[in-house]
Amino acid sequence: MSDPRVSVVVPSWNGLGLLRAHLPSLVAASRDEGGELVVCDDASSDGTAEALAGEFPSVRVVRRARNGGFASAANDGILSARGRIVVLVNNDVELRPGCLPRLAEALDREPSLFAAVPSLVRVRTGVEESTTRIRWRLGVLSTSIGETPADPPDYACGAAVAFRRDETLALGGFDPLYAPFYWEDVDLSFRARRRGGSIARVEGARALHDHGGTIGSRFDRDRVARIYERNRLIFTWKNLLDPALWRRHLALLPCKLLWDAAAHRAFLLGFRDA
């Protein structure tokens, strides 16, 4: 269709098995909402594009020539979307019935709302991922999930989030600086909030997340931890504006590096990478 109201966009890299498991819920959700479903294939080598053409003919596949990580794949998917509202979904996420219209209605109802997020539950542990927090502790930032559901999220988790296409593109989309993954959703949310946008968890909108199905099958735990540490430092150096916090960060950073050289080498290696 030429002008759907909603586009569901799924970035994917070598995730054919996950797409086969989770696309049926996304196909049904987009069909019921009169929307479109776009998979941005981030230069997969598992035959994703060819398989989807035969097994899910209603899905539009955007193929990237080179692998660029989550941010680049998400941005290309958003650029190719025809809908006014984009619902970005990981390839290991299932949308429950009613999720899509509730997210779209929340954005239509609240002009100041930048991002609408559903309840996002990890299927293996039951942890609620939509209740996000960012904390400043001992001179560095950290993220956490699973806190009080009644509070608004500090940032919109990129695994399942709805936003207006044009507004997100005007912000520059996700920053590829964080490739291959992590903290790009925090960064986009931060930029939106600095411009006065808000983030809300939408009552009754539910999604399930097979967390680790994508990253956990491609990267070992040490590598994932190192990327997380690198990217939280990049986020800090890119976005920290307050002089007092900068002084605290620079004063405590050497102590943290010395401590983590023995206790947590991922931070030391992440600092080197950053």
C-alpha cells in the first residue's frame, strides 16, 4: 500500500530462525492495523532475503550491501518505511494482540510524546524491560531495567518502540557510532528529551522478548560486556554537558580504571576501545 498509517520495522542480521518464529505475530499485527511490515536485512549470510520472499510474501525486505550494526539497519528501515508511525521491533520480539493500535493511538493522542513503549517481558526470566533507568554513580553512567512499572521510562528500549517517522529522522535517527549494538536507544531518547519530547509506557500494549536470541547467539559474554562498557563511555563523552559532572567523571575515572584492571577487565578494555 502507498500510505499505511503504521510501519513495523525489523532490523535483522543472520536471524532467519528468529524471524520465522516471530514474524507471524508481526504479520498479523500489521495486517490488522492496515500497516506494512519491513525487514531490513543487514547483509545477512543465512539467506534471509530469499527465504522471506518465499515464506512471507507480504513482508517488504530492504537489503543492505554491508553489515553496519543495529543503528544503521534500523535507520535504513525507518527511511524506507511509508507509515507516519514506525514501530521498531527486534527480530526476537513477539507483539501480543492489541499492542500495535495502542502504541499508535498513544502517539496520536499526545503530540509531545516522542516514543511509546509496550510492556516488554523477557520470556526466559519474566524481567520487565520497559521500565528503564539511567543512573550516575561514581563518575559513570549505567542503565538498568525491571524497576517500578508506574514510573515513566528514562529511555525507550530499542527492542520494541513506536515513534513518528519524520520526527525521528529530524533527530538524525540512531547514531552508528555505537555499532554494533547497545546505547544507541539511550542516545536517541536523550536527544529527544533534550528537545522536550517525552517517553511513555502504554497501558495494555504487550510484547514478549526472547532476549539474547540475537546477540547471545553471535557474541560471547565477554565481548558483549566490553561493547556495553565502550558505548556507555562514548555516550558520556558525547552527551555530558554539565561542568560539575565532567569534573567528577574525570576525577573518578582513574580510580575506576585501576580497580577494574583487576576486578572487571571489560571496563578497562571498553575504555581502550572508546
